[in-house]
Amino acid sequence: MSGDLAAQRLARLRAGLAGAPFDALVLTEPESILYATGYRSLPGQVFRTHRMAAVVTGDDLWLICTAADAPAAAASGLPVDRLVPFGRFYVEGPDAELTGMADRHADLDSALETALGRLPPGTRVVREAETDVAAQARMIKLPGEVELLRYAARLCEEAVHKALVAAGPGTTERELAAVIAATMAEGGADPRFIVAAVGERSALADVVPGDRAWQVGETARFDVGCVVDGYWSDIGRTAVLGEPDARQQQVYAAVHAGEQAQLDAARPGVTAEELFRLGLEGTGARVPRYRRQHCGHGIGLSIYEPPIIAPGGATPLRAGMTFCFETPYYELGWGGMMIEDTVMITEDGYEMLCSGERDLLVVPA
């Protein structure tokens, strides 16, 4: 990620702060901390108990982090004197500030208290959970963010394509997933989740790839995602090994129609709930029974960002929002099919960030 994008994100956040009835914002959501500081914590991606915070003002920025995070945060470009560490972790070297980060504070709360104590007297402070300033800043994507989302989505498409090129009768789910993961990694992404389910297992929404072999006439459903410089992808594709039968064509036409109804309606002012209804009705009109809890979600530094395309989603779409649209169908004992695409809302409609290739994929048997 370029330093320019990190600076642009911080500027947007500060613009929201300038119009708020407070002077300082304490960020505690990992994605919001990344948005403001540009620092991606590897321990934060591994350990569920990992905690950090950031304090943002109109002209200052503090990162409250573990002593283990501090050297990497400094290497990312954050000034050492704006790091407030807690916990115990030792490093050696010539920089007395960085080698002396251990044991300055016992925990996040005490470190955050120190950071807030350095703000000018009378500073009005609000926590992230008490305001939507960070959520609103993150909701409308900057051009650099859109490009990262586009790249991540198309890398997933390329990964599925390469897996299908290498596939044939007897190819296992694990083998399909291995090609997808390798392609993501080769493209500079972190593979995050890979559903590559064949036959009746394609009806299992989030199943881990196993040793089930793909047989002629069966469906394979792919739901895959990776992360590029912090930005997520989440795409869905469906393939058949050999020529699809009438039922497969019918069900795929149904999920295609549902997503197409969403695409046709996507524009500023339409609500998330409206898109849900259109997706549900578009698919439901072509299969005997269709139920969904949602038909898509916002995407960015989090895989699921508001607004969610679901009942009660009263948020109107705005230009610059990015979404994954999806209307998957799962039938236990038969299989599952899906299309999921990433789009950006524009002033007069939408821009497809995926390639736009949405046909049922056929792999020669």
C-alpha cells in the first residue's frame, strides 16, 4: 500500500472529525486502527486476545500497541515518539527508544490513559463505539482503496480459473484449493478462506476442502477470499465437470437472475433492504423454495462492512460504497450454486470490480 493512500485515509478521517462535536477519537476496531495509522499488525491477525488502540486528533496521531508491535509499527513509518507501548517484549539494537519499549505499561488501558494525558487540556474525547465518524469515513472508498479491492477480486477469479484449468475427473477439493491458495500467494495476497466443494458437498456453505474427488456431471462451488494490503475479496463461482444437465442450468439461471436484479437496481438512493428483496425475489421465482438471511454485504478492510444487504437495511446506497452481491442456493443432498461479485456504486449505477464473466463454468470431462 502506498504512503499516499495511508495519508488520504487519515485526511478523510480528520475531515469527519472536524465536523464533530469532539476533538479526539479513540479507535479500537482493528480495521479502523489500520485505516488511520497504516500499520497492519501480524499478531492482531493471529491472536484473538490481541488489542491495540489509536488516538486521532486534527493534527496528531498516537498508536497504543504491544511492545512486540512497536518496532514493526515504527518500521511502517509511525514516529517512535507517538507509540505508547504496553506489555513485555525484548529487542536489541542501537535505538534506545525501541529497545526500551518493554514494561512501560501493564496493559492497554493504562497505556491509553498515558496517551490521552498528553492531549491538550480540555480536549473532548469520544470512543469509536460512541460515534459513526470512523464508519462513515471507511464506507466511501478512496480511488486507491477501490483499486486494491479490484485487484483482490480479480486475483480470486484468476485463482479459480487456474484451478479449473488443472482440474478433471478425480481432482479433489484439496487439490483445487491448493492451486487457488498458491495463485493468491503468487499474486501478493494473503489467502484467507477457500471453499472448493464438489458434488453434494457443494451445498455445505462454508465447508473446509477435503479429499472428495470431483466426478463427471457434478457441480463445484467456489467461495474464496484473500487480502491485499489489508483489503478483502470475497467472490463466488460455480462450475460443472462436463456438460450441465437441465436442473443445473435451471438453478444457475435462478442465482444469476437474483444477482442480475440487484445489479440492475444498484444506484445511489436505493436501500440495502430493497436490494435484498430484489435478489430474493429474482432467485426465488425460479426455484421451488428460496430463503436467505442476506444477499450481500459491504466490503473493504473488513470482509463484512455495513451496510449489509438484508431485511431492515434502511441505509441508502451512496456513490463510492463497495459491495459483494450474492444470491447463493444450497440444497442438501444435491449441491449448491452461487455467483458473488464485487461492485462499486457510482453516481448513476455501479462499476463491476470483478471481470464481469458470470456464466456457469464448464470444465471439459
